[in-house]
Amino acid sequence: MKRIEHILELVIFNSRWLLAPFYLGLVLAIALLLVKFIKEFIHFVPLVFTAEAGEVIIGLLSLIDVVMIANLVLIIVLAGYENFVSRIDTGDHEDRPNWMGHVGFAELKMKLIGSIVAISGIELLKAFMYVDRLTNEELAWKVGIHMTFVVSGLLFALMDRISADKASNRGDDH
């Protein structure tokens, strides 16, 4: 019976490698975002010379939006792979981000919601640049969705803070 238990535990433990193709897919998605970025950049270049300032700002915000999404996906890939699959052996490579290996699930969740709030804020700013083209209802939805992300982020941070306080108190009691 002990042998069956050991085999079952090995299968369960090694099943983490089933996540590796998901992370590889996200890396490929970053490559697709690069294609999107190049397309947006090519569209942006002539705007700098011919468009009004508002259109240039919208073009720039679109580029920033794609970059932020790519950064978010990369954070999820690196932190998720290290947390759930295997440590990434980069040796002492000078370009290794200092947060790699130190971002737990709670920090990953906060980075994720923070990025979503930032991306939503950029989308809201883009909407405000064309405020005259949107109805009050459309603007209300955009603000409402953004505020939902902001409040969710604050609640996540509060829950993490409460959890950390409880964990530190349990450590003091023992």
C-alpha cells in the first residue's frame, strides 16, 4: 500500500509539468503582442507628423497599453512557472530580475490586479480623450468598470494585509 501511495504522490507532484505548455503558450502570446505593437507603432509614426496632439496621445497610450499587457504576461509566466513548476536556473546572470524567485502567489495576485487597474486606467484616459464621441452611459460604464477594478485591488490588498497580520500573530504565539 505504501508503494501505491508513493507512486500516486509522484504522479501528483510531477503533474505540475502539465502547466509548462500553458506558460510556453503565454510566451508565444507575448510574441503575438510584439506583432500588435509593431502594427500600432507603424500606424503611430505618421500621426506624430500629421495628427493633432490628442490623437498622438491616444496613439502613444495604445503603445503603452500593449507594453503593459506584455509586461503583465511576462510576470505571470516567470512567477507562475517558478511558483508552480520549477525554479528557473539563470545562474548569477546579471539581467535576472531581482523579484524572480521571491514573488509568491499573494504578490503575483497583487501585481496582476495592479496591472489590470493600470491598463484599465489607460483605457479610461483614452476614452476621456474622445469624451465628446461617447454617451454618458458609455462613460459611466467605463468609469464603473475601472472603479470595480480599483476597489477589487484595494480589497485584495486589505485581505492580504489581514492575512499577513494573522500569520505574524500566530508566529508570535508559538
